[in-house]
Amino acid sequence: MLLCIDCGNTNTVFSVWDGEKFIATFRTATEHTRTADQYFVWFSTLMDHEQLSVNVSECIISSTVPRVVFNLRVLCDRYFGTRPLVVGKPECLLPTESRVDDGTIVGPDRLVNTAGAYDRHGGDLIVVDFGTATTFDVVATDGAYVGGVIAPGVNLSLEALHQAAAALPHIDVTKPNVVIGTNTVTCMQSGVFWGYIGLVREVCDRIRTEYAASWNADMRVIGTGGLAPLFSSGDVLFDQIEDDLTMHGLTVIHKYNKDKNPT
């Protein structure tokens, strides 16, 4: 079975793929000091709790935090007896190479989202991912990543607001009942919620206009990340919401590499 590992700036997700579906998904906080042994104890304990017994024989890793990759490699080698495929490394082939400025390093998460979205929806897409950063990935007709936009993430913005303004509390992200807040919390909730609705709509509209001028094609918008359903409830922002897009992209890239190198 295939173990897919997606390491983001905030959380790390492990999912086990049996060739047809994900049979287990576990999430933990990203900590660069966590050792391979600690990862294995955490993972195996949760697998035992779910009463799952699987033979992991292959692994693929996507990580936006370079410092954790070494220990994840050791985990795969020591406990699963396999050399992991690492997205972004030269030996990891992509179904379609990115078309960006020379010397630009595209984040592995964006490459994986592009592969997953193209596999499910074809090209001419905007993929909006609500993570530590809010990213907009432009997927061309042939499935290539051709650029995008990076904005501060929702929770990152809230944390910065709290730290910079001592009188403003930590709040939960939620859809407010009204736009005009009548206390500090509802004012902040309205600003964050409707502010990000406006951000997503405006950025997507401008991408569509620019893309149509260059490629003469309409675009669909795919939302992913934990907050995508919440923000979609405030407006019709997305043509489709995918809760497992990143993990699906990892399976797509792994299969592509396996087909190219069947040994």
C-alpha cells in the first residue's frame, strides 16, 4: 500500500491509499524536531486504534518545510523499507512540467494540487487552497502549473491582528449573521469572513480576465483546504470543493512515476 505524507507549515497529514481509496487519514502538528521514531509510534498507535493492519510498501512525500524531510525519509526507509518519492526533487517526475520564470522553485503543495485538480477536472482551472497561506494556482489546458497568487492565510491574518493589536482577542473563524458587527468579536468575524470572500472573488475575477486574454478560455474554480466549505457558504465562490485534493494529487504523481519507472 501507498503512504502519502503531506507536510504543511501548520499540519502534517498521513493517508494510506489501497489503490482505490484512502483507508485511513491522520493529522498532526508539524514539528521539525520530531524524529522518525516518534512519527512511527504516533502513526502505528493510531492505526492500531482504528484496528487497521496494512503493509506499507511505497511512500510519497510533499513538504513545504524542508527541515522535516530528512526524518520523514528515515521513517520510510527504517520502518517501511522503501525509498520515498519526494515531490520537488529531480527524481520525482511531474505529469506536466511547470511553466514559470527560470530559476523559480514552485512549492510542492502547489505542484500536487495542480496534478490532483487536472486529473479530476481537466485544465483551465484556478485552485484556491486555504492553508497557512491562501494560494491561487493556475492550471493550464494541458495540466501545467503556469503561475498564481499567494495571500496571507486566514488564521495567519487573525494571529497577526491579535499580536499587533493587544485589545483584539483570538476569535474563531465563522460566518457572521450580519455584516455590521455590534461588538469586537462580531466586528472581527465580519472583517475576516467577508474580507476573504472579497479577496477570493476579486483575485479569481482578475485571473480569469488575464487568462482569457492570453489563452482565450473560460476557467473553473476549485476550492480546497479546511476552510473552503465555510467561505463557499458566504457566496458562490467555487465550481467544486475537494477535501482531499492534495492527497489525490500525491497518488497521481506516484502513479505517473511508477508507470515511467516500473521497476
